[in-house]
Amino acid sequence: MFCKILASQKNSVHCVETPCGLHLEYLFQLAILRRFKGLIQLLRKKHKHGEVASWPATPFYPISLARPTSASEAVLCQQIARPSSASEAVLCQNITQPSSVSEEVLACNISEPSLASKTIVNSHIAQPASASEATLGCHIARRLIQIGVKDVFSVPRDFNLTLLDHLLSEPELNLITCCNELNAGYAADGYARACGVGACVVSFTVGGLSVLNAIAGAYSENLPLICIVSGPNSNDYGSDRVLHHPTGLPDFSQELQCFRTVTCYQVVVHNLYEAHEQIDRAIFMALETSKPVYISISCNLPAFQHPTFSCEPVPFFLNPKMSNQMGLEAAIDVTLTVLNKAVKPVLVGGPNIRMAKARDAFVELAGASGYPVAVMPSAKGIVPEHLPHFIGTYWGAISTAFCAEIVESADAYVFVGPIFNDYSSAGYSLLLKKEKAIIIQPERVVVGNGASFGCILMKDFLEALAKRIEKNTTAFETYKRVYVPEGQPLECEPNKPLRINVLFKHIQSMLSGNNAIIAETGDSWFNCQKLKLPDGCRYEFQMQYGSTGWSVGATLGYAQAATDKRVIACIGDGSFQETAQDIWTMIRYGQNSIIFLINNGGYTIDVEIHDGPYNVIKDWNYTGFVEALCNNQGKCWTAKVRCEEELKAAIKTATGPKQDCLCFIEVIVHKNDTSKELLEWGSRVSAANSRPPNPQ
């Protein structure tokens, strides 16, 4: 272990323990590589007095050592690459004392094999990179590929052009150039929802502050996202120079300060020696916490080589989190005491199930318990709707018919991964009692007003609970007795204006397991919540952050990642006007999404919260706009529909002869034609917003 190597410098080198049987001859090269000056001097002295055998004529450098998954794989933990002569020259000229941070990172990376370690990335076995590929830019590209990112969203600017060159040189990585940084961030958000992690590359300050809103949304929605910003030349740090793009001050930390509150980890890379460690740590944090990270890289560094980049990066090894077993057993016992006494318990899924990766465990518990299963609105698409006991969306006063009555009349409710806010509670309209609730979060279980158990993983808890819970179908039988099937919207009269409920009746008929729904902030939230998702159909919307305009970029990113799904996006005209340009990016990269542009002349969701002349927008020729973006340079088809007959024809064309095209269907409806749920929700949120100040 490397700590023992450092501790034994005053003793005989022959007694030094080395990881994985590393030959002592190579220890000298490791010392040079890591710039451990004291160890280098000691080894040279021992060699001079003949206590150490002669060094190999051709030096090899142990570049990276990582924890293997088992002791039998210990011999595989070394990756050795031959550096170029230029790299060797750099090493000889840069032998300095390392920082304590570097020593700590190295000491952590070189350790005994850990049985608890778990490989989360299975990279292919590759030959060491050539000298021309051993650059920081290529290293970043290979790292992104290893964690599952195949597409990076970017806007070219002067600071990031060199980095983009090196990303483009990686054949397995696609560079998707967007029209602006905000949409690039939204696209990375959508990509992360489909793929598990997303990435975007922007320029310093002007790009970074533009993408900031999208990064904040990803943070609020618990999405791992790698935000890479190309910063100033490394020589400009500490020089008091005033550069373009920042705000006219020689302080380059302004952008960093802005990102601190919307990312879980931030790092500024302005030297090569620690770059690989800094980048790996940032990526690790994104994957570990399911949050965005900020990586700033000096614009002159991506083209430079360094020995630490000269071989294929070692696969990530994340020590999996472990539940406290005694706490887990205690939490199960207390929970079962409550649930087994209950007469009508229910089970409600929340959005944090995605973050905890506990979807399968939730399904297992639903089957074992026999409880009615509801979802919070922000968990739609996470919990399968084809479960036998599924009863709909629990959203307070605007829940699916008969769902709220069953949930709120229960004598025990199990909420798995909930997020309670003014939106998800429809203006705090949930009629729940804390003493009846069992709240299961990714790492904590709270039972009523009493016990709270930490260090318990949601997945472990749900699996253990499913094995011991007593089946109880009483509440579901009550639901079946009171349930009345929903009626169907009336048919529109021939050539009469189209209604919103008729539009979504036809969207429902389009859905299959090969689709994914993207719902924009607005009335689409409420109409899409009522869609019944077939097995395999995905659903995404941004409830916690609720940024209007999010869906255009998110549709771009999601479609780029989920190539096995045809995305159907429902977007209001007001939201569309905020981010419309990247419809062209969808066309450019050959996507075949279907976009329903709902044209009702304004910000309808805001009208129902607080009306005013500012909620009326200028009408566009939306189909003409999209055709102008296409400009006969890609596959695109548009239609404008005003009645049900035109809608049927448009859907038939979009799913038939134009199924390989981006299909843009503008649906013109009356400005006051909204879902009944929006009317109720808007009045409740308005009441919550307009509460008077508390007495002082």
C-alpha cells in the first residue's frame, strides 16, 4: 500500500510493500511520475550503493491503479503504458513536491482489493493511446464514453474550440452543436433522463452563465450532468489581466461562484499534473450523488500531452453504499408493526425512486403487499402503470378520479421517494396526517411522528419489506367498488374548432411501448397526466423546477439518447417561443419526433394563476417558422390543424408516410380551452402565492 511506501522512506527499501506485487524497479518511475521528491532521492541513494538492482533500460510507467472487484483480479489492477520521449523529458524537468491533495487521491487509488467494490462501468480493453492521443482533450472524451455518454451538446465559442477539436477526434463520441447554451443544457438534461448521465460543453462566463438555468433544473430534478466550461488560458490565472467574456474584472471566479449552489462539485483545471484526478473526482461525484458537476478547463490545456493520459482510463470503481443492517432490521420491524395493524394501507410512488434506482424494488413491494398503488405527478413514467393495483395519480384536489379518496381515507400510507412542494401538492391541498405516513427516502426512513432511521438505502428497505409484509387488498377492493369508468370526450362536430380534450384522446390512441412523452410546463402537464402509458412507454416533465421552454431542448436530448423511442412532445406556444431555434438541431441530426404545438395565444398556466395583459403573446406562423429553419436541408413535415378531421389526417401522415421525418403539428385551440385540472390547480396555487404576511 502506498501509504506504507511513504512511511518507510527512512527504512530499508527492501522492506517496502508494493501494491499488487509491483516490482521495486518500477517504484522509481512511479516516484518520478507522481513527483515524490523524497522517495526519488532515497531510491537514487540506494541504487548508488548497490542496494537496489539496476533500473530497466526502457522505463515503463504504472499510470493508474484502481481497486479491483475481487482478490482474484488483483493482478489486473495495473495498467502500464510507454510514455513518449517528450513525456519523459517533461517528467525530468518537473520533479517537485506534490500537493497533499494529490497524495491523498493517489493513496486512495492504490489500495488492497476490496470485495465491496463494484464496477459500474465496463470499458472495453484497449491498447495504450499513442502519443498524439495522450492529450487532456482525448482523455476527457474517453472518460465520457466510459460512463455512457455518446453525445455531447455544445455551442462553439473561442475558448472551447480546441477542446471541441479533441472531442471530435474520438470516433465513438458525437458532438451535437446547439443554437444556444440554454438549449444545450436542456438537451443534456433530456439526455440524462434517457441515458442516465448527460454532458454539455460551453465557453467561459457568456456560455457558463447562459447554461446555468438548465444546470439548476437538472440539480433540482436529481440528474447527473457533466457541465464542462472552457476557461481562460492557464497563464492568465493570478495575472490581474482583464479578459473578454467576464464582467471586466480580473476575477475569474465569478462564474464558479454562480455554479456553487446548483452543482454538487466544482473543479478548476489549470495544470496538467492533477487534471486526471480532478476530472475523475468530478465525474465520480456526479454519478455518486445524481447531481450536476462543474468542470472548468483552461482553454490551452486540451491539446497538451501528459503521461497520465497515455493509456486507456481505468474503469470507475464506486464503493457501493451499504445499509446499516441493524438499522435496516429495526426500521423493518417498526414499519411492519404499523402496516400489519392497518386496515386500508396504500402505496404511493414519488420521483426520488429514480435517484435511488429502486424502481424494480418498488414493483416487487407493490406485488407483495396487494396495496393500491398511486403515483405522485412527478413520478409518472417512473412507476409502471400496468401494475394490477394501479389507481392513478395522487395530486391532492386534482388527482385522478377516486385516487385521492382512496389515499386520503387510508389509515396508513407508504410514500416512497416523495417530494412535497406547492406544485406537487396543488397549493398544499393534500389531506394527509403525518402520524399515518411512512416516508421512505433514498437513504432514510421515517415512520409517523416517531422513529427515524438513517443510513438505510431505499432499495434495500423495499426489498426486505416485500419479503415480510402481509398482503392486504382491502383498500383496492374498496377502490373497485367505488370506481366509475371515465367518459370519453364528445366527438367534435364536422369542421368545428378542435378542443383540447379531443386532441389528447387522439394522442392516447397513438401511444405504444415505442414512444416517450415529453410534457412542457403548462396545461400539457395536466393533460398528459391523464394519458395511460402502455408498458414500455416513457414519460418526462420538469415538475420541481418548472422552467418554461425546457421541453424543446429536452426533446432534442432525449431523442438523441433513446433511439429506440419515437418522442411525442406537447408544447405550448408561449414556451415554444423561448427556445424554438433548436428545432433546427433536431432536423439537422435526423430526429423523427412528433411535436404538437398547442397554439392558444398565450401563457395559459399563468392566466389561471394570475391573469393580465402580459400573458398574451404575439402569434407566430409556427409552421412557416419551422419550414424556414429546415430550408429544404433535412427531413421535416409540418401541418396546421383547426378541426378534428384535420387532426386525424395529420396523425395518420405523421405515423405513416412521414414516420422518418420530424413532424411538427400546430394545433389551434381557443384561448380559454383548458383542462379542468388546470382551473383547480391554478386557483389553489394563486391562493398559496397571495397569502398575506404573517403578523410581526
